[in-house]
Amino acid sequence: MSLRVFVPGDTTAVALGADKVAQALEQEAAAKGLEIELVRNGSRGAFWLEPMVEIEEQGERFAYGPVTVADVASLLDKRQQHPLSLGAAETLPWFSNQTRMTFARAGLGDPLCLDHYLSLHGFDGLDRALHLPPEDIVDEITRSGLRGRGGAAFPTGIKWKTVLETPAQQKYIVCNADEGDSGTFADRLLMESDPYQLIEGMTIAALAVGATEGYIYLRSEYPKAWDVLHKAIAKAEAAGYLGEGICDTDKSFHLHLRMGAGAYICGEETSLLESLEGRRGMVRVKPPLPAIEGLFGKPTVVNNVLTLAAVSTVMAEGAETYASQGSGRSLGTLTVQLAGNIARGGLVEVPYGLPLRQLVEEFGGGTHSGRPVRAIQVGGPLGAYLPEAQWDTALDYEAFGAISAMLGHGGVVVFDDTVDMAQQARFAMEFCAVESCGKCTPCRIGSVRGVEVIDKIIARESTEQQITLLRELGDTMEQGSLCAMGGLTPNPVRSALDHFSEDFG
């Protein structure tokens, strides 16, 4: 009897021993005379269960995890009776309670297999877009309510409309894959588990605005994603989904992969464009907006991985289907990355509107340490630290804005009651000092002075006066910085001061 055995090959699973488990499975199967087909799929995002092995028998797929090399022999013997048996992955509440739209295909098969992608309705959105005028594609994206998933949450349709209506012989699509926020990994997981979805979304964007060239600006710390994307782009072009004459039409789109410069500030769109053009990544003064004068001075769509990936879903299933999820002006699904001191870390996709508390307790399972949660930071290193009184806030852009917080890229980092919030405030300010591009004085100098002031507070030197000075410094950084790097850095510091004042003397 032949078995299909799935072992994830993404960065996280490999870091947790997936390659060794895969090798052990092949060796043990050979020793037992079992015929197996080993598939290196992408992760489903349940990192707390990785390496999660799935075995398909008679058309049914059963999950086991987390599996170690020592478990392999007994796993092949006992299979469904094994202590690590989880049943079908989709039946686990952690999966079944999610609403997977962007990550619907992640983990189901070989991420580089085009036939697999096509069998799961891949390129359906592109096929539809090829038969629509650009204005109708932009209208579809606008009606879906899709907003940028990189942090600013700007309506995608409006950005595309600006690029479409700006006359130019050359236009560009740029994917911001320089995912640098602490506790985030959704971009990497999608690129490693479902790369054709990103390629499809970028091609649809090109059709929508009249672009013929595109670039993926990839975080330098993602060598596995680089390898997967490099191969996926070549396969898509060979199959006619990229390059000249897409799907035997007169449309063309050439996609290029570029490695990032290793700087957090290059996640800011204008700094990214500077880096793509071969210069040091420094923020540009706006206006002009990149949609009008972007890469090489031409109209440019700059969206992040999750935004462009969602485009293929919108075009395949329709704007109304996508907009039926979510709440208020936050439509569709939010991809949340649970990290920090969390029992069940990983990627969760849910409709906007779910309370933060429910996310952390039901999906995250509380802290890994077993101690009470004290603070939750949402939105990366520039996001606010939220106390328990704010955990019932809905995961919604406007709801978070109302409490001076942000969803950002969906990173959720959990801290238990041993955390020192004065040190966390210092980390936020020091992060800005290290990662600032240095172009504007409030960010470049203010962050350095901020670290010095927090150090004095921690040392209990004229605490009240230093706290007043720190707040004034935060106001200056917020109002005077050129971009969100310096403008948002005061948010985590203020939230720590406001909600955890006992840690500041």
C-alpha cells in the first residue's frame, strides 16, 4: 500500500526539525518495506504543532504533531492510533474556527506544483481579469473594500485608480516583501507555501493599471522564500502566466525578484523605492506620491504581499464575497500572527471584528509560561502595548485607532506578568534609534535622546521631570518626523507610560 506523506518545507518547520523528520520517514519506510510518496508542502501556519506530518490513506489525510525523529518508527506502525494523532487537520478547532481566504491553499501541497495550484482554482482570478477592461478590475477591487495590509490600511482601489489615471508610457508594480515587524511572518509563509497566489495578484494589478514590469523586494533574511519565488517565477513564465503574451493574449508582464538591503526602514514605501533604484534606503518627501512619481519617477503601485495575494481571491470569488466578511470599514479577513509568550503560536486568518481577547485566549491558548497575560503589543514594534482593559477591542482599523493603537501588519506579541514595561518602552525607542534612516532630525536625534531619558527614568533620576520631558519629546517626534518610523515610535512608549505607570517608578 502506497502512502502520501506531507512534511512542511517552510522556514519555521525546517527550523524545528522538519528536514530530519522527512529524511527519517524515507529511511524508516524503506526499512519497513513501505512505499511512500513524500511531499514537501508548505506549512498550514500551526507553528505550535510543527513539524506537523500528514499522512494520506485511501483519500483521507490525517495529521500528527509535533513529530520528532524519535517518533517516526512508531508513527508509521501505529498511524491513526499514535499518541500524536490529531485527526484531519481541518477538524481541529484551531483550523475550523478560522476563515481562510488568502491562506486557503497554504499547506495543502507542493507550493511549486502548478498543477496543484490550478486544481485549487489558481489563476481563476487572472483568467477573469484578462477579459475585463482595466477600469472594471479597479472597480472590483474598490468594491471589495480591500485595504493595504502593510500597516497604513489605505484603500487599494483608490491607489490603483490613481496609477491607472496617471498617464505614462511605463508603469510599475512593486511588492513590498520586506517584512520586518517583530512577531510577523505572514508574508514569508505565503511566499513559501503559495507563491503563485502572489504572482497572480501582481499580474492582475499590472492589468488593472497598465503596468508591464514588476518587482518583488524581498527581505534579505528570507533565503527560503527567495529560492521558492525564483523557481515559481520561472515556472509561471514557462507556462505562459508571466512574460510576453500572458495566457495567449496581447498582455505582457515581466516580474523580477530583488533582495532587500537589510534595513527596517526599507519597509517604508519610498525608502524601498530608493533602495530598488540602487541608492541608500532613505525616506522621500511626499508629495509626490509613488502612485504618481514612484520607481524611476514613473507611476507605481506599491502594495505588500498580503494585499496583492488577496487580489487574486477578490477577482476569483467576486468583490461581494470578499466584502461579506469583516465589519464596518474593515472588510475581508485579517491575517494575525501570534507570537511572543504564547502557547499556540502561528498564523490565524479571521474576519475583522473578532475581539483581541478571544484571539489570544481561544486561538493562542494563553501564555507559553502558563502565567497571566499582562500586556499585548499589536502592530509591530511601533504598535501600542495594550493592558487588559483594552483586550475586548475588536480587531478593526477604526476600533484600534480609537484607543490610539494600530493593527499594522497583524503581528500580535504577548507578554506575561514578568515583563518590565519600562524596558519595553526603552526597546521601542532604541529600535527607532537603530533603524532610523537618519534623514529627519526628530527621528534621528529624538530617538537617541529618548533612550537617554528612559534610562534616567529607570535609574530613578528626577522621574517626574524626565517623564514630562519624554512625553514632550514624543510629541515632537510624532509631529515633525517625515515618515511613520519616527511618527509612530512614541505610541508604544506612551502606552507603556499610560497603562503600566507602576514600572516607571
